[in-house]
Amino acid sequence: MLSVLRLRAYRHLFAAQVVALLGTGLATVALSLLAYDLAGDQAGAVLGTAFTIKMVAYVTLAPVASALAQSLPRRAWLVGLDLIRAAIALALPFVTEVWQIYVLIFLLQAASAGFTPVFQASIPDIVTDEEDYTNALSLSRLAYDLESLASPAIAAALLTIVPFSTLFFGTAAGFAASALLVATVALPALAPGPRRNIWERSTRGIRIYLHTPRLRGLLGLSLAAAATGAMVLVNTVVVIRSDLGLNENFVALALAAFGGGSMIAALALPAILRRSRDRRVMTIGASISVAAMFGAAALCAVAPSLPVILTAWTLVGVGYSAVFTPAGRLLNRSVLASDRPAIFAAQFTLSHACWLITYPLAGWLMVRFGLTVAMTLLPLLALAGIAGALWQWPRDTASVPHAHPDLPPDHPHLQGRDQHAHVVEIDTLHPHFPLHPPR
């Protein structure tokens, strides 16, 4: 997996991702403490609103930002947004009112909505070999998981010697370091495409996405992963503290189990994906999460226990990583290079729309009906997502008529060869769907 780091450009981009993630993790801890400092017992409501604002910014602004980025140099765009994020982080220590948190969080996440899809879409331009790209995706997944473990530990160590507001300066430093690293990478210019207005550029990625069978399947699997993942991320503290009566150290242990499962899958996936198709790997991963949640619900209905929760959370982490790690491969195969930022922005938007549904649903089910019902209904939603994915994403897509207006039927971005069955997958768009304006 680490062999992809031999590529200098990717090595610098990966380092940029790591330092930005660490900075973001410090901000998450500091924001929680800032909310408590300003709102006391109402801090939970403040954070809930802030996270909702984050998701709304992601869902609404990513496609527009991606469309604007298409007419600008990508490196300048990414460096500029990193510097904007650093400036916003520097303003957070001086917040004195709750509404100021909301404004700054919206601005910060708006910048992230413009940065992340363009950053992700740039990786295939510098990592052109598919095996290397798969390794890069797994490394990216590991970076996210390691950040979730490392950032709280680093924050805890810093808080023994500095006030919590100082953590925001660490966040700003992370974004500034990311900007410096991105500035050292020469990103190839996007291939020119037909001229389109801002509305067409903003909606193009979602229109392509929703009219491509494998990507509709990816959306169903994203919903499945969000449904089971939301149970873990939203309700772990309630399960551990209220249902099991354990202290906060076990909350960290349960979340670490989820992250550990995700890392195990990320490490194993490059080898697995060399032997198996993405569709098979991703649906099995989502099914593991659902089975783990149903099994835990049945056992917890009798007697909730920590071993059951830790086992289930680990398996949910495995399934989560198995769904989201290969997603970049599907996106990369489905479009021309010029449309890659738009399709990555579409995935960013639609996957976060799934979280926008499942986050509040997970919390409401837990409050209204309790542990067993929440752990039963959320995997039912995930099961519906899997069923939709299997229906929308045919196992053998070679017989599906080619109808993409931009690519020839044998274009490599629309193909994936199973090394054992030697079956060529060709995905399609709806033949009557107008992706180009009238000429």
C-alpha cells in the first residue's frame, strides 16, 4: 500500500490531507469546549445545530463551488481555500456569542465544501495507475481513521498545558501547512470541455451521477453505510453512559473499535479489490454492517453488554470502510477527466445528504424508542439502501446499452475488467438525458 508514496506529488498531497485532518480534529474538541463555555447545559443543542449547518453547507455548496473551480487554476483554488480555512480558525478563539459560532462554522464548512471534492478529484490526475490509486484511497481512509484516534489524544495532551482556545491556533497551523504542501504540487490543467453556464456546471455532476447505474448503486450503499454509521457516531455516548452505565473512557473505547474496524478493512482492501469486483466487495461490506447491527439488537434486547457493542461497532467499521474506500474508483471510471471534479462534488453532496437524514433519525429513534428499536430500524433503512443498490447496479452491465453522450463505448473510464471472469463492465446514462445545452 505504501508504494504509492513513491510519487512525490501524491506524497505531498497525502501529507497535506493528514495535517489538515489533525487540525480539524483539534477544532472538533475545541468547539465542544467552546460551546460548553458559552451555553453550559445547552451545549449539546449548540453542537447539534453547528453539525446541521455543516451538513447543509456540504449538501448545498459543493456543486456550486466545484463549478466555479473549473474556470480557475486548481492549485491556486486549493491553496486559497486552505488559507481561508486557516483565517476562520484564527477567528474562533475570539467568539463571545453562540450565533458567531454558527456563522464561522458555516463559512468554514463552505470553504471545505469547495476544497474537498476538488482535492479528491485531483488525485487520479497524479496517480494514474489503478492499483496505485486503490492504495491511495486506502491510505486516505486510514488517515481519516487515525485522525479520529490521534486528534483527541493530542488535544488531551495539549489541554494539560494550554487553554482550549489555543487548539484553534493548531487548527489554523494545520490548514496553513496544508496550503504550503499543496503549493509544492504541479496539478495538470483540466482538459477543456464544452462551454456551459454556471447552472449547467453546478448540476452536471449530479445529473451524470443519477443517470449512471453504478453510481446510483453507490448512492444506495452510501445510505446503508450512513444508516449504520450514524447509530455509532450519534448514539455511542448514550449507549455506553446510560444503557451500560460506564464512564467516558469506554465511550472512547467503543469509538476506537469502530475506527479499528475501518482501518482493518482499509488495509485489506487493496488485495481484495485485485481479486473481486467493487460491487461484490461493497455490498458484502454493507451487509456485514447490517448483520452486525441486527445481531447486536437481538442480544441487547436480552441484556446489553460491552463485548456485544464493541464487536458490533468493529464490524460496522469494517463495512463502512468497505463501502466508502472504493468509491473513488467508481467515480473515476464513470467520467472524462474534465468532469471528474463535478462527479466527486456530486458524491460529496449526495453522501452527505444521506448523513443529513440519518444523523437526526438516529438521535430521534434513540430518544423516542431506546436502544433495541434504534438498532433495528436503522439497519432496516440500510437494508433498503443495499436492495436499491443491487437493483440499480446490475451484476453484469456488459449488456446495458451505451448511451453516454461524451464517451465512446470502449473509453477506459467507463470500463472495469474482472481479472477472473474477463467480463467488461460498461455503465450508461439515460439515452434521452440532455447533458449538453442545445448547439
